[in-house]
Amino acid sequence: MKKIVVIWALIIFATNLSAQILSADKGIKPVSDKSLLVSLNGNWEFHFIPNADWSTYNDFFQEGYNDSNWDKIPVPGNWDVLGYTLPKYAHPDDLNGLYRTSFTIPDNWKEQHVILKFDGVLRGYELWVNGQYTGKWESAYNSCQFDVTDFLKRKENLLAVRVYTRFKGSDFDGNDDWGQVGITRDVSLFPVPDLHLKDVTVTTQSIDNDEAVIGLDFTVGCFSKKKTQSLQVKGEIISPDGKTEEEFILPITPDEKVHKKIAIKQAQRWNAETPHLYKLKYQLYADKEILQSFSENFGIRQTSIEQDVLKLNGVAIKLRGVTLHATDPFHGKVISEALNLKDLQMMKEANINFIRTSHYPREPWFYELCDSLGFYVMSEVPFGFGDQNLYDTSFQDILLTRANATVQRDKNHPSILFWSIGNENPLTPIAEETGRYVKKLDPTRPICYPMVHDYFLSLNYQIPDFVDIYAPHYPPVETLKYYAQTATRPVILTEYCHSLGQSLEEHKELWELIETNKNLAGGNIWEWVDQGMPLLKENKKDLFTWTDNLWLNDSTAITMNGDQGADGILYANRVPLSNYYEVKKNYAQVRILENEIALAEGTNLIPIHISNRFDYINLQNNIQCNWFFTADKDTLDKGSFSPYCDPHDQCVQQIPVTLNQELLEKVCLLHFDVFNKQNICINHHVIKINTTSHDTLIEKRLSALKTERLQLGNAQANIDFPDCKLKSFIQQGPLMRIGRKTSMSEDTRIPDKVIKNYLVLPKLLNTHVYEHKDSISKHYLYENPSITVGGNIDYFLLNGGVRINFNMKPEQSDKILLEAGIAFLLDSTISQVQWLGNGPYASYPGKMSANNYGLYSLPSDDIYFEGNRMGIDMVLCTNVNGDGVLLVCKDGKINFERTDKGIVLSFNAYVSGLGGKLRPTSFPVYADKTGSIAGSFSLYYVDGCNWNPLLKDLFVSPNEVKNAFIPFISAYDTYLKKFNDIVYEQNVE
């Protein structure tokens, strides 16, 4: 009988469901005074049901229900992070979770309505207050408010919530991220009087020179519908400087929208570079009684499209963007304000000014941070997956409900410039109608439909006129050139340059196209941060083995679900990948254009060309550029300047540098650090000063050393060599390098084209000693099952060292040589590398912007150690005593690789690009097209007790090498491998 009563009660209350949701959709203006909020966050009673059947607990919402055996769960909190279920990517299993908590209403809320507000629950939920059905909501990332007044008691009240994962439209809440479940955002109560403000809209109507006209729209609601007298809205506008700009009084009646225009002279406009915020304070009066008081910030800004150019406040802007999935590896979708602030501050440091909230609205206070810090935002109406539903008209109301909730809550935020209508969906009638509805709700903002690349091309620009912006995804360079030439509306690449693992290929090329074409407004790199979750299935990690996870220590790991979530320019724990620094350099809004200059002896005024790529600010008094001049590792001069340079313009700054004869043979560099007003370094740049030839600079500064016979690995040569000690620091070599550790992109796109055992031991075929007996040529054959490489390696005696020339030719093979050159396994005691060349990060074709020419050092256990470096002239590899090996070359490609047996040091003739998730590299090196693998470099033994003067001038002593940065022990793409797992030993007769 009890079950029958409960079921009948559900039927009765279900009939009120649409009214409850409509009431929430029509809107009740949430309070801005946080002291009026009662937070329900905290520990609630919880019972997890690992399936769809909750019938056993169908009376859990009753007041007398015994929940003493239930768990305590934090609200906000996600079930998978807390261990109730394994994390699932995209869509969770069919699950249920039952919540119970109690609350009391403050005494001073009597005779007011009480609104229960959920800022976000993953996924659908229904609720009961004191055993009475109150309503439900089925849009995971949208806020919803419920009027619970009629269900309340004076003393303690019971709130019961059932969260479930499957419902009509739940597909729309699946995205390219983790399918998490639970009450994820804040839950709160606030009071509302009978007469109350339903809606307030703030818009910028016009901007003319220094005067702006602001439009204010107020709507009042009344729960009781009783007649009222003398309702007024009184308000004032306060400038960013704290001065009252305007005061106003507006008569108003319930359900009437009242419009007020206010002219503001000397208006301070909002943009990402100068985010000036005005404050709107207003009160609702009945006769002389204040019913409600509000205060909210707004910005004076107006978005427009002139022909095919996107403008803000009449100025063309460039959107330096990223997409942002909100994920915390330790708390799931529960994002703290501190973490949000950290993300935004790190974006500022990387010159990012644009965020697409892919693929759903964020927490309310996220937009407040964007308003105040200065970010452009594209907020997204949440329907990600579920394409098949978009052909079914019965889903129309679901989409309109989501659109309404998204726009109405956040429409007054100046940071939101655009609305995105779903993600990568077909343009069906109900999708189009949703876009038209958004335009009707908010005609002041442009909208777009983000589309996959091929689908966008197939439409051939046949997109409805009400769509303001083209939003194609992941075009290659040539296709973006086509858009620049043919698109008649602004183009925003709402996803581009997929940052899978270490891959970020051709970002510079794509961004330069955007920067130099007016109709290309900007783009969002996919993605800001890896989408990581705790790895619950494994307990231990062998350090020297492949992984696609992020191992914080030998027993704690974060999983990105393979390559699906490993696409951030930050690791999941917010440690930057090198991609972060690549983006920072490419997005830099202050650029020094020179990379190298030639100088002679004497005093030189060096003209430095500076490009101001800001859209609004002059550089003078807004940035400070600190410079310093170094010769070898010594700083000889320094200064600072703040140049006069208008936005989108260039200027010249003279830097005084004096060179004497001694300095002409030193490594001279001119360094620049550009700081903004917040004292954030937004660009670091180095100019290489060419004073003399490479031979004079390097070779002639190496003093003569005592020499002895050379023995290099298993290849013996009758050549004098310093102390015959070089062989003691080279365990094996010369090895043939014909590949590298594969990246996620290569594992995905070209798994059959790469060579796994990419270091090959040599087979010596013959030896020829030249007549002058200071050089020898050896003919080697390198074979593994994938490829055969043969050719000569010549050794030439130098003063204290040996020069090695190699010329090898691969036989017919369809493999891609990810890297190709000569390698050496160094002694296991060698643990530090210092170099003169581009650094500090690894470089590959299509990904080289982050580095500057200079002097760098890294211990081998630093997370940035692994990988290929470009533009190398010297590499010093030593143990902690300073003993080791010096490699000298010219503009070389050098790979550092840590193995269980020691560092593998490689001189590469060829290096392929890293590619991306959606397509293989644009810079492949095919074995059958290389011709020959050739190069030249020199090796020297280094005595830690007797460093050559050149080494002392350039490099720091071993105890001054920077400490290793080790925020984790192993990660995808830079994972370590055992030497025996990457070497192929052929049969040597």
C-alpha cells in the first residue's frame, strides 16, 4: 500500500513539473548580496546505486526514512573521484545516487519566498522538500532555481535529491571529456519578496567618440498578483574610478519591462587589455520601503561586424584563444575559485585573451573573474554529442530550454562576446531554430555554430544569414589560406591546432595567417589543460617503460583515458608542457623582430624593431622592456625602456652596445624581458649577435690538450686522443639512430611507419687508414628488420679531440625516420647537460617558437630534459665532478635521451615533426627520399679538474647546474625507456 501511495504522489507532483521548470526559466533575479545566501554545501547523506533501478529506495525522500547506514558525501562532489564508480569518458553508466540533507530557514526570511538554487548537477535530478515532490531539471551544466516556499517548515527541513544519468537529452551532456556524475556546483537558498525583480538587462546601445549610451531594462514580478502602489527602481552608475556618473528613478509595474537610456560621457570602455568595469547599484521600492537591493558590474563595450571584420568598440580585434574544459584531476568537475583563478592567471602569462567554454556554461563566478581580469569569452549552449537527436523535432524544447538558461543567467557579463550554439553538430532545423532563439534573446552578441572541418567545407559557405561568424575546426595551413581569401564573414577557429601530447605542430604558421588577415578573427587551441582523473586500477609504475598516463610518484597516477584527454598545453596538475611556452611566444603581443644581427668592434647603437600587436594600448607606460647584454655567461650591461608605439604599429628602439677586441671572440647575446602593468613577463626574447666566424668562436678557443690513442666503443682507430679517456665516458657507439620514442600522435596516425628499435649497433665491414695517419675511415652496416643503412664514418684528429664525419645511405624502405643520425650511449655517471644553442625546450619542425639561442643547463631527471634541440653549437655532458664529453658542431640537431643505462646523446641529420591528433606531420622524413644521412661534429674529453677556459667562460660548474624540476616522475610522450628496449643488436661477425 505504501508503494501505491508513493507512486500516486509522484504522478500528482509530476503534473506540476512543467510549471516548476517554467517558473525557473522565466527567471527570478538571484541576490547579489552574498550575505543573504544560505549555502547548503557540505556533507550530505548519500547512497549510490550502480544501475538504473532505484525502486527499492523509492521512499528515500520521506522524512522518517532511516539513512543512518548511508555514506557521507561532500557537496559539491563527483562520484567517480570519490571512488563510487570508475571514471568513464564521454558518457557514464546508467547510475543513480540518492542524497539527503537538512536545513533551516533564517527567521528574518518570514513572509518571503525561498528560492533553492542549483548551479550545476551532473546529470539529471529531481528533488523533494519535506517529502513533497518539488521538481526536476535535466541540463547538467545549466543553473536552475526552484521556489520551495510552499513546502517549508519553520524549523528543520529535509531536502532529498535523486541524481540519475539517463534521460531524454542526456546525450547532449556528453562531450569530449569525462562523463562525471554528482552535485558538482554550489547549492544555496536565498529569499525573494512577493514583489521582486525578475530580470535586469544591461546593454551598450551606442559608442560615439567619448560618449556611450547604456540601456537598462527592468522587469518586476509578483508571486501573489496583488495590486501594488508606487513601485520604483532607484539606481546609480558608478565609474571605475568610484565616482557617481548618473542617478535614476524609474516607475514600474509587475510584468512590465521598463527601459532606461543613460548617456555616459568620457566613457571608459571595456576590453581585455583595459577591463574597465562600471558598477550598477539599484533598489526596488514599494512606496518608501526597500524591497530588494542589487549591485553588479558591467562593461561599456559593443561588438560589431563590419563587412568581414570582427570589431569591439569599433576596433578590429584578434582572439588569442584556448578551449577550456573544467577538470580538476583530484576533484573532477568541482572547480574551486582558487583553481579557476590560477588557470586565468596562467593564461594571462601566456598572452591568452580568449576562452571558449567548451562545451557548456561555467560557474557564475567564473565570468566575474573574466570580467575583472580581462578575457573575451565564447559561452556555449550545451549540446555536444547526440547528433542523432537533432533530426527529431521532439528535442526542440530541450534545446530551447538550455539556450534560455545559458543566455538569461550570463547575458550581462561584458566578457561574453559570443554565443556558441552547441558543438560540431549538423545544421538541422531544430539546431537552426535554437540559434534564432538565442539571437532573439540577445541580439547584441554574434553567434556561431562550431563545425567539423569536412562538414564546414561541404556546406561551401551556405550557412544561414543569422549566423554571424564562420567557425570551422582544424583547418590545415593551406585551407586557412583559402578561408582568408574567400570567407565573407569573420572566421573564428573555435578549435584549432590540437595539442595532443607534445604535439602542437604549425601553430606559428596558423597564427601568423590569423594575425595578418582581417577576416580571420582568432581561434581556440584545443585544449588548455589535460582532462585527467585518478587512475584507480594500477598500483605501481616501472619508470623506464611506455605510459600514456601522468605518474606523480610510483603509486599515484592520473589517467587521460589514453589519447582522448591528453590534449592540454598544461598537464592535468597544471604543470606546463613545452606547448604552453610555444603558445606564449606565438601569441605575444609585444615582439622583438630581430633574431640575429652582425656587429663589429666599437660602440654600436643597435636598432631594435618592436611590433605592438595589442589592439588598444600604446606600449608607453603600459609595458616595460628590460634588456641585458651578455658576453659568454657574464652580464656586461643592462637597461630598460617603455617605447611609444601605437597598437598594430611598429617602432624602433636604439640599444647601446660596446664591443672591444676581446668581446669579438665571445658568445654575445642581447636579452629582452617584456613586462606588462601587472608585472607579468609576457615575452622573453634573445638576439644572437654575430661578431666573428663559428670556427673563431668555438674551435680556436679550445686549447691544446695532451693526447693519446683513441678507442671509441668497439671501433678502434689509430688516432691520438686526449688521455685516451673519451672511451671511458662512451659506453657504446657510434650507434645509428633511425627513430625516436613515439608520441601519442605518431602512435595514432603512423604506427606502421615508425621504427621501434631505433638505435642500431654497427657491423664494421672494413677500415681504411689515410697516409698521413691522423684520420681513418670505417665502413659500417646497420641493419634491423625495418631498414638497412650503410656508409662511412671518418675520424679526424683534432687538437685535443676528434672530428667525426658520417655519410650513410638508407636502403629502400617506406618507413618514416622520426630522427636520423649518429648516437652514443654515455657513461652512466653522466647526469648533467649544458649547451649553447636553442633552448630550453625540445624543438621539432613546426614547433620551434618557444626557444631562444643561449646557454642552458638541465639535469637528466628534469621533466623538460627529453627531446631534440635545434641550433646547437656545443653540448657539455658531465657527471657531478665535471668529467665527461664535449660535443661541438654548427647549428646542430641534438637529442638528449635518458635510459636505465645512461644518457643517449645523438647528433641528428634529420628530424621529423610531431604531427597532430587529426593528421600526420607536415614535416615527415621518409627513408626512401632522404638520399643520405650525413653530418659532422667533434668530440672532446672533459677533465673536471682542468676545464678548458672556453668551458669555464660559457658553462656553470656542476654544482651550479639548476635543480631538476620533478613535479612528476613519468608522463606520456616524454616517458623513459630501457636502453635494451630501444636498441637493435645485429649479428656482428
